[in-house]
Amino acid sequence: MKGKYVKARTGRERVVIVGGSLAAARTIQGLRAEGYAGPITLISDETHEPYDRPPLSKDILTGVEDWSRYALLTPEELQDNMLELRLGERATGLDLARRTVYAGANEYDFNYLVIATGSRARQIPNARGLGGVYTIRSREDSEAVRSALRRHSEVLVVGFGFIGCEVAASARRLGLDVTVVDSSPEPYAQFGREFSSRLLKIHRDNGVRLLLGRRVSRFLGRGDVEEVELDDGTRLSVPLVVVGVGSQPNQEWLRGSGLTVSDGVETDSTLLAAPGIFAAGDIASWPNQIFGRRMRVEHWTNASEQGRLVARNIVGYDQRQAYRGIPYFWSDQHGYRIQFMGDLTAFDSALWFRKSGDEVSAVGIFGKSGGVVGVAGINSIRHVMSLRRFIQSKSSWYSAEETLRGLAEASGYAQDGASQPASI
């Protein structure tokens, strides 16, 4: 059945993709791989062809300037004469009845629409207008921060999320003095103290100053930031601030469209938001059948997999498949690979193993109601990936525990913390 639905209409079908994200690039690649030979229009408010974003807070900051290595579409894919790139255009509206996307004065009719507008960095309102205060979400953002890091000897990072952690690690690698302020007294405690304490240790051991349980009250300066005042009255003299306090979906252009939009664009399990209209990546909110709840996930793997699935579901529209991806995230900080897999928002049991002779490297499994719902690891890549199947198959806690103990014993890991799993 591959390609049957769209190939029959190649001359008249048009796919429009809004957003220059990873999900958008994977949709384009997936459509061609699935046999769709018709026209594709990509509308993006960025002036650059789609590029990979994880390096923005890591390699780009520390000196890699060859953007071609992060291109998501090959030169051959870009030369496809049925691919139209409309760069530097921001989508401003959607008319479901006319099946038209508006981008300023331009209109784009479609048979299939893929919404892949991603998300943007949250701003701190009282920092607006001050120079020296940055967020990182785009190529231009990263280049501006890279330039600033080379002009200064110290930086304040607001927010100890993964973007903040990666910026702190990159700045330390460049030799800057780094201070991180975060409102939580124990960041990542929701994943258990075994994980939280390890991550904090990694940063402290690498010279990052952590001010936890503090909030920024004011940014002070004339033209450029000069001081930051915290909620306890402490004032920090800083010439450079990078803010990493989360993100929000780019969904405002869909107001009044008739789509269900709350925290992202709500879809069914096949990522369909309305007839012929799909959402993928950071913008998509879908019912995850593995965990039994609606999710919106801002992870690289999720965006890549959803883009590919949307392509398959366009080509085989009458036989659409549900998205059954497992949320997976990784981060590189101070030479450590940190991984999360599954749904770690609510668990009632956890079991951790630590590498012998190493206070940081560890792997843990998370359970809920007697089943496995997540895995996390620090410098334990093989162990984390080996345990993925227990989440996918909804295996019992005891099956995963037995496997983890075997892996741990074979590789010199010892148990390092546990809570009792719930009864089945």
C-alpha cells in the first residue's frame, strides 16, 4: 500500500509544511522516501535552511563555525525542483475551510498541511531592552552568545534546565567564571535525589557556582546589564546573562483557525489535528498510548520520529499509524552523557546502580504500579539503551530489575539507592 493514496494524485496534491524545524526536514525526507513525487512547500520565518539545534548550546558556543555540518537537508535534497523553500516568511494564519496558510500578504493552498513550528525560548519580562541578556533558540542567538562569551570573563546563567546546564558547561570549557541561579532548591529532584545530587556534583566539581532556591527580581543597567538582583536582596555584578527558563510552543498564528490549541496543537494518536492536517515535533500534543496520557515533548528524537511518521501517514492516509515513540533525551555536560527515557513525571519506585569507583556514573530504572515507565543514566549509554525494550513492552518491574542487576554485575556497577516497587 506504500504510496498508493498520494501517488494517484501526484499532479494535484500539494503538501505545505510550516516551520523550518527538525520535524519539518524529516517530513520532507520521509515523503520522498515513501514515494511522494508531488510539490512540497516549506514556510519558515528563519532565513536559513533547516539546521540541527542541539549544537547551539554546545559545539557552536565553544568554537565550531562550520554550519554545513549541521544542515538537516542535503544539497541534493535542496535541489529537488518540486521543493519550494519560502524562507524568512512567518505564518500568520490558517483558514481550514479554504485550506490556505497565510504568511503576511502571501497565501499558500494545500491538500495536506504539516504544522512543525516548534517552540521558542521563554523571556524574562524585566530584562527586555537590556543589552548583554540572551536566550538561545536560533542560529543567530547562538552566534551572539558565542561572541559575547569571547568578550567577557564571567557569565550568569538563569535557569538550571538542560539548556542552562549546557551553556554553563560550554562557558567553563572556554575558561569563564560561571554562576547559575535557579528557583528550585534541588533541581531535578523530581527524578530522585540519586540523580539530582549527581548532576549538581558534576557542575560543582567543574567549577560552576550554584545559587539554588533563588529567583531573579531585577536586571539593572544603563543600556547593557550591569547587575542582577535576587529575591533575597543579593546583587551580582555581571556583564553577561544567558537565560534558560524553558520554552513555549509557537502556536499564536493558529488562533481562530478552528484547531484545538492549548499547550500545543492537539492531535489524535496518528498526529492528525484535522482532516489532512498534521502536527509534529515540539508543537504537537498527542495521546501517548504507551503511557495513557496526552504529551507534548520537546526532544530531538521525538521530532525526528514524528516527522517520519507524518510522512508515512500522508502517503498512506487511509491506513494511518499511531505514534508510539518513547520520549528520549540526552545532554552532554562537562564530558558526561546524561540520558532520560520514558515518562518520569510520576513514578512510585526507583532503583539505581553506580559504577564502582565512580561517584557520578550511574543508571536507574523508574516504575509505576508495578511496571517500568522510565530509565535514566549518566555515562551509562549501553545500559540505558538496553533497557528501552522494557518500557516499550510495558514489562513488569521485576523483569527489568533482573536484567538491570545482570547488566550491573557484568560491568562493575553496585546498587546505590532504591524504593520499594508498588504491588501489581
